[in-house]
Amino acid sequence: MLRYYTAGESHGKALVALIDGFPAGVPLNVERIDAELRRRQGGYGRGGRQQIEADHVEILSGVWRGRSLGSPIALLTPNQDYKIERMDDLPCPRPGHGDLNGSLKYLGSIRGVLERASARETAARVAAGALVRSMLDAFGIDVFGYVVEVGPIAVAPRPGPIADQRSLRDRSVLYTLDPDRDAEFKQLVDETRRQGDTLGGVIEVRVEGLPFGLGSHTQWDRKLDGRLAQAAMSVQAIKGVEIGLGFEAARRPGSQVHDPIGFDPAAVDSPTLGFVRPTNHAGGLEAGMTNAQPLVLRAAMKPIATLAQPLDSVRLDTKQPDKASYERSDVCAVAAASCVLENVVALEIAAAMIDKFGGDSLTEMRARWRLFHDLARGKS
């Protein structure tokens, strides 16, 4: 079973990710992890913290000569802006943050909550996700995230190969698939900044190359759509998740929701085993299991809770009205969130792959992968 944990505070010494249950023999690329960490720092509308940090990973354990050992892997991302011991507490909780409920829950300070609740923690999750993607590569599984809405502006996804779409996304300042509209997005972010406000958006993640049968229908906590929803909702500021048509499926009759099934003998050697669909309204998941169609997940990110023009709050010491405290923050972090979502989805897909084809090594997983496809092809 693949598990991972993170540790560290926003302005502490470092962030740490510990990955357990990862198979031996997977070639790992530190530069690939560092590239994802840099991408997480990007996107128009980020705050001054990104000018201070130069995120990179140090692998502390579980790797020998560039390959995983099958033992726990520890990843460390240092914080350049390490100053937590010198920082004061915040007097007024910020609406939309965990300041009030967290400080009351732990009977402590706002600082003690915000340092861990901060989205800075996601650097550790991106590092972990980038690492496990080396295993997904071995099976031809590609995970790709991008922005489809910035505030009130929607950007329709473009059809086409992921490689072409990735090129478009990487040219866009907000990681959309339409870099030609960057000036429009920058104007929106700039105007929002002048107003002392913040912006959210919607992110889409697509996974291609998946086999049949990741996840399970047999128990609620083994359903892959449930696991993906939990992973996505656990990312800071994410307030909604949908798969495939999502909420739109509730507005249509069944004939316009469910994906008809056909068979193409020419595709029998692909992960679909020849079963084809003219549509993918299910988003690649039925009954908690993958159906060999592309997995499509969308997540809604609320605007950052720290506003330069603070909302009304109260002082915790006197209970008197005051404006919420302000800490250096982003105006729009939806681009960064798309990188985070992409990598937390990769972690759940990797866990599901290990659940189904798991072994102590990548070699064993590949053998089980081939055996499953041979058996399933015979069944079909």
C-alpha cells in the first residue's frame, strides 16, 4: 500500500514528504521533481514569497544509484524564508482561513495554525507526486493539469494530444490552454490586485493510459472516485470537485449522460482492450473503478483568504471589532493549484496501481500488468 505524509511549517526550516510502499527499481529523476516545484511557484498573480524561495528537493533515503530501494523515501524541500521563531502572532483571525477555529480547537495561537494550514505545505505534496510519476511513466500513464476558469473568465479545453496541450499550457502565464488570452487574464489579476482583492478559479486534471479496474466497487473507501475527491478536497482552498460531467449530469436525462459501448478489434492491444466509447461523460470512472477511458477531474478553488483590503473581524484578546490581520500573500494562485492538483492526482493513481498490480519491485508490477491484460483480453 502506497502511503505518504508531509511535515513542516510555512516559515519553518523545511518541508518534508515521506513516501512508504513505493516499489523498488524505479529510476528517479531529481531534476523532474525540481521542475515541478518550480512550476508550482509560477503563475501570474503570485506573491513576494516566490521571489525568495528557490524550491528544490533533497532525497534523504530510499534511493541508491538513482533507483528506488523499496524502503521509505524521504524528500526534503528547504525553506529560504525560515523565520518562524521571530514571527509574532496575528491578533485578528482572517475570514476564510483556519485562524479562528484552529486556534480555538488547539487552545493555542493563530500562528500555530496558519503555519501548517498554509498552502506552502503543498510543495511537499508536489515533490511526492513528481517522484511517483516516474513509476507511472513505466506504464504509459500521463497526468496533466491546467486551468479552465480564472475568476469569471472560462477557457474551454482544447482537444488534442497531451503533448500538444502541455506545450500550450507551458506558454500561458496562468497555465490555461489558450496563451493568446494571457493579456486578458493579466488585466483581470492586475485590477483585482488594485482593489486589494483575490481571485480563484477552476482546474481540470486529465489522466490518459489507464487500464481497466483501478479502484474497486466492493467497499466505500476503495472507490477510486472517492479517493480522488478526498485528495483534491484536501488541497488548500479547494471547495468543490467533480468527475466527468459532474453536476451537469444531474441536469440531463440518462440517455445524454451514460457513454455507449462499442468494440474496435484494431484497439484490442491498447489499454481499452478494444472497448470504445463515443463520449466520456463518466470521466473514466464507473462504480468506483477506471473504465480505460481518460480520467477527467475538475476542482474549484476559492479566492485566497488573505486580502490586502481586509474583511471585518475581531481581536481575539479584547473581542472588539477590527480588520482581519494581513500576511504577505498571493492575488491569484490558481495556476499553482493546477500543479498541486496534477500531482496529488498522480499520487492517488500510483496508489491504485500498486493496489492492483503491486509487488516489491517495478519488474514484478510490470509482469502482473502484462498478465492482467492477457487474461482480460482472453475474457473479452
